Amino acid sequence: MQLFAQDNGVEMADSLRSNGKIYVVVICIVIILVGLLAYLFSIDRRLKKIEKENHISDK
Amino acid sequence: MHKTWWKILGSVLVIYTAIAGLLLHVPRLPILNETIRNLYFHVPMWFSMIVLFSISVFYSIKSLSTKSEIDDMKAVESVNAGIIFGLLGLVTGAIWAKYCWGEFWSFDPKQNFAAISVLLYFAYLILRNAIDEEQKRAKISAIYNIFAFPMMVVLLFVLPRLKDSLHPGNGGNPGFNSYDLDSRMRMVFYPACLGWILIGYWVYTIRFRIRTIENKQQHN
């Protein structure tokens, strides 16, 4: 991987990767996404309940 | 639309994209550097928008023959959801442009035409709000939508190709597919597109279901 990283001299975030700090960013993004998606699922569930109360059939 | 499996699939794909998009190999290219990873996040916004607008035009055409209020509601709500993705595409494109082209908005043909195509759909929503009578609103806005859709396609995919644009795939620039034909980027890019399209579709179904309930309560 390190050998590959030096192949053509184009600057990339190699040190961010080699010292593992990139995982901090990945974990934060994943937490935000999981949180938002879980929220979307809970909205969906609540909507299903309201649909049932209003007698709207599943399509 | 009430099934759960595709919502989970969309969520898993989007989360996979965030992880794989930041960690897997990308080609080392000058100017782009690490920002090439934006391909996994910026481009799927536009694909989701186009899918949602396609759904809209489909229901607009359908509503002209069925005269069904439900089809009309589907057409509006998919535009409402699609515009969000269009705006996200514009904003992420501007940020990407700041660091690779030098300006947030350099009046590049691709940026200008993309902005106009989003405005076309704002006009659709304004047109709807301007008409009170329901049948008339459904009919006129469906016809407008049928004109707006091909114009959006031309603005996004035809006109920028004829001008000098900095955007990849336009104005003689190669697209990203020719930079990197290895399958590693595709393994993130395709799931990203599918994932975001599913999430976009999900948002549209939620909006449509809320509107159905509102509509029912208004008629009671």
C-alpha cells in the first residue's frame, strides 16, 4: 500500500490514512447517516400508524 | 411502497458508500487529488433528481388520461423530492468547483444550465400555486411538466457538451469513466447511485403519503 502510494507524485491524503485518523471521519459520517436513516424509519412507522387511523389502504 | 426491504437496502448502500467511498482506492490524479471521492456523493444527487423527475413526468402523462387526483399528487410530490436533490447537487458541485476550478460559481455552462433546470421545476411549483381550480391545475401543470422534462434533459446533457465546460464529460473533457476504467471505483459508484435513488424515492413516498392523508381530511 505504501509503495503504491508513492507511485506518481500526486499529492493525496496519505498521512491521514497511514496514521488512521481517516477512521475518525468515517465513524462520524456513519453515525450521522445511521442516525438520520433511523429517524426516517421512525417517521415512516408513525405515518403508517396515522394511515391506519385514517383507513388508507396499502398500495 | 409500504414494503420495508428496499428502504433497508437503500440505507445499507448509502452507509456502505460513506465507508467504502472514503477508504477504498482511488486513482491519483493532479488537481482532483482526494476530491475525486466526491464522485460518490455529488453525482448520485443528480441521478436521484432525474429518477424523481422521470417519475413525475410519468404520472403527469398518466394524469392527463386518467384525470385522477392521485396521479397528480404523485407528480407534485416527486418534483418536491427531486428539487431537494437538485439543490444538493448544485451546492456540492459549487463546493467541489471552489477547490478544483477556483470559484464556487464560475458561470461554467454546466453550472448555469443545471441551475436553470432546477429553476424550471421551481416554476412548475409556482405555476401550480397560481391556479386554484383543481382540475385545471392538474391539467395545465401536467402539460407544463411534459415540456419541462425534455428541457431539463437537454440542459443537463446536451447543451453543456456543445460549450467549453470544465465539467468532466462536457466541452471535450473526458468523463470520469475514461480516467479510471478499473472496477474499484465502480464498486462504490454504482451502489452509491442505487442507494441514493432508493432514499430519494423513499422521501417521495413519505411526502405522497402525507399529502394523501391531508387530502382525505380536507374532503371530509
